[in-house]
Amino acid sequence: MKTIDGKIMAICFKKGTEVLLSHIEELNALNVFPVPDGDTGSNMASAMLEASKNLDALDGKMDLQSVLEAIESGTLLGARGNSGVILSQIFRGFRQGTKGKKILKAEDFAQALKSAREVSYSAVMKPVEGTMLTVIRILSTEADKYITEDMTEFMERLWKRSTEVVNETPKYLKKLRDAGVVDAGAKGFSYIMEGFYRVLNGETKVDLNVESITTGEIVKIAQEDLKYLYCTEVMVKTTKDVDIDELRKFYNTIGDSLILVNSSGLLKLHVHTNTPGVAIDKALEYGELYKSKIDNMKTQHHQIISAEEGKVSNEPKEYGIIVIADGPGFESIFKSLGVDVVLNGGQSSNPTTAQIKEAVDSINAKFVFVFPNNPNIIMSANSVKEMTNGKKVIVVNTATIQQGLAALFAFNSQQGVLENEKNFQEAIASVKSIEITRAVRDTQFKNLEVKKDQYISLIDGKIVASADLMDDAIFSALEKAGVENAEVITIFYGKDVSEDEANVFFKECQIRYPSVDIELYYGGQPYYYYLISVE
């Protein structure tokens, strides 16, 4: 084959998607930290799947520029996390480099790779070598020497060189060497290149057997078995005394993810159950219904936009707030702080650029603050800035949920944007964020040896301790976070920690640190047993 036209380009792209999808679990496992939250493969697949849908929607208009435009817009809207956004910028640059051509010869493809390198590198504030960026940089600089009239041979050379660069990524990044892995994004891009080559080599049949399933659903299914289908929330104005212990026992027999509060004459219930009617009827034994909401979690998929009446108020205002968080407890906490939209997301569960844009569009505000609460979501959030009209999007660079909460407490609706941004940054700097999880494999991190299944603690994203007992990992991290000088410790327990277990840990903290104000909340987050802020 000597050239690539629009139809062949579409098949190449979808074949690249197929190859990538077949390696999602492998790519997700290539995480530099031994924590169970790898998501690079899923994030890249989300971008590729969205663009594949765009290609299907072309309805026969398969000229090269239409195909490349569909790929560009689809990869951006479907992008999740840093890897997804960078991948979208590679395809954006590639399209720009075709200069309106109807077909691509090898030399045209090589030129487009140079444009892909320029655009993708310019999209990253501090480009890091040893990543997907390195693959596109080396391919673009070496492509000229691979040029031949046979496009199949040219693509084979590019693909094989990409695999060599992948294996070289640890020499660029110490954290890859320490973890004993190659870069997941780089390897994912190499798999896409393999798909291109396989098509040009005659393998033109594409089988996207998960074509009708979004990557968000794949991630959600993998991390949570939906034993209970309905998220049920009820508020009852109480007319008689409430036996909380009795109620808690009852609701634990019909569901999970239970939150039960009786305060100021209101009984508030949140539970995941298959019998929402029974849940509501039990609450009504104590008074009259004030509010209720039932959501089918299966149809919610990856995005959950929470609001008191099921939609965001359309009343015009100066400021809107969007928060990304994972866990029903955090959803409730952020809503109580006046957040307009809570998008479900976090480690291994990043919202797409399109989902963030939809959230921004749903708020009738002049300025919209977005709190990503995860370093892998910041790029996606920033991408939305160029996609909205009539409102200004300000991304607050919160890397943890703890930072997001601290920043929100500093928000003042009576102050201007610049004053609030200053308040946010001061609040973020005052917080140490601790995460407690379990290692999914052996690794060496600096001078710390971590064994599979040990408890590990991280401070601001860096592993600081590992231990066979969870308490040892937690208290080691608290000491390293400077707990002796702290004023407040806030503990959020996850979905895999019972309320009784959390209370035991809470009391132990009170005994150890009697001069510190300590608070305990249900977060409901996956993967992490505890998220702790030290201020």
C-alpha cells in the first residue's frame, strides 16, 4: 500500500482502538506506585472509543479531513486524565500537520508526526521525558529516515521503533526504574501504532466488542459489583424519638453504603438497596416525608451530577463550583458546602473532558471554579477552558480531596476571583494529605521496600511508610506529616472500613493526640481505607 486515504485512516484508528482495548488491564497495572488505582489504559481507551463513535457517525463521509476532524474532536471529548488529554493533543497536531491533504504518503505522515509532537508538547506546561511524549518526539525526529514508497513498510518501522522507545522509558524516569515498569502511556501509544500497521498489512477487520460500553462503565464495573441497584436518599421530619441503633441494624439488612443522621428534627438517610420502597416506609414510621430521591446506579454510569431536586438551579449568579470526588460520603459533604455539581471521579475513575464541560454548561454563572482533586484530572479540566462561551472557567489545582475541602472552606462569595484564588492557594498549602491503601505488588521506592499486600501510606502522593499492620502505616504517616504541630486532623473512612472500625481508630487518635481537634467523617471512597488531612 502506497497511500492512506480517509477510509483507510478510519480503519487504522479503530484497529488501534481494538489493540489498545485488548491491553487495558496490562496498561492499568503499569503504575509507578503499588497502589490499586492504575488507570492509564482506561483513560486512553476512553478517548479512542469516543473518537471511534465519531467515525461511525460520519455516515459515509469518509474523506481524510472529515475523518481526522472526527478523530480530533472525539479524542478530546472522550479524554480522561493526563494520558487521555495528551493523546488527544497528538491527534490534534497530526490533523493540523496534514494541511488539507486528501491522501497521505509516507513523507506526509512523517510531517504530520512533527506537528503532533509540537502540539502535544506545547499542551503540557512541564513536559516529562520517559512518557508518551518521548515516543512521539523520537518517532517524529526519526520518521524521515524510515520513508519509503511502501506505506506498510514505513508503518512497520515506526511501530517497531515505538516498542524500542517504550522499553527505553525507564532510562528517562527514575520512578519507572524504581518501580521496575515501563511507562503505561508510552506503551499504550505503541499499541495504537501496532493497530495502524496491522491494517496496512492486510488485517482490515475491526472487532470493537466493547463498542457499546463506555470506558467509564468498564472502570466502574471493575471496581464495584453493583449488588444493590438503587441509591436511596430520604429526609423525614420526625414526630417521635428515633432509635438510631435499631434503624441502622434494619437498613444494614436491606442494603449497604449506609449514612443515617438524626439531627434538629430531621432524619436523614442514604442507602444503596434493591428495595427503596421498604427503605422509605421504614423511615416514615418516625415522621412525615420531607424529601426523597432514588437513583438507578446502573443507568448513572460513570457521571453522577448531584442536586437537591435532581438538577442544577438555573438562577444566574456570579460563582459556580464543580468538584470531582469519589464516594457517597464526599458527595454529601461537598453538596453541604454549596457545591453546584459533584462529578463522580478520582483514582482509576477520571471524568471525561465532555463530562466536565457538560457540568460547566449546566451552571448559570459568570465564573465557574473547578476543583479536580486529583493530579490526573487537572489537564482535562483545563481543556474545558477553550470549549465554553459566556463564562470563565477557573481550574483550582487541587491534587487531593483533602486539598479540595480546605480550599472550599476558604471560598468567599463576597470576594473577587483573584482574592479567592489567593485564598485557595493558601488553604491548599496548609494541608498535608495522607492516603492509606494496600500494595498490589512488590516495589522499591527510594529507600523503602514495599511488599505485596502490605499497608502503605502516602503523604501528598509520595509513599512514606509500609507495614503489615494498618495502624503502623497510619501513625507513621501522621508523625511524618508533623502531627505534633497540627491544629486539626480530619479523617475520612472508605467503603471498605466499617463505622465501628473507624470509631475505634478515631478514639485511638484522640488518645494519642489530646491537644489536636480531630474529626471523623464517612467518605465512602474506593481503594483507600482512609484519607486524612493534617492542618
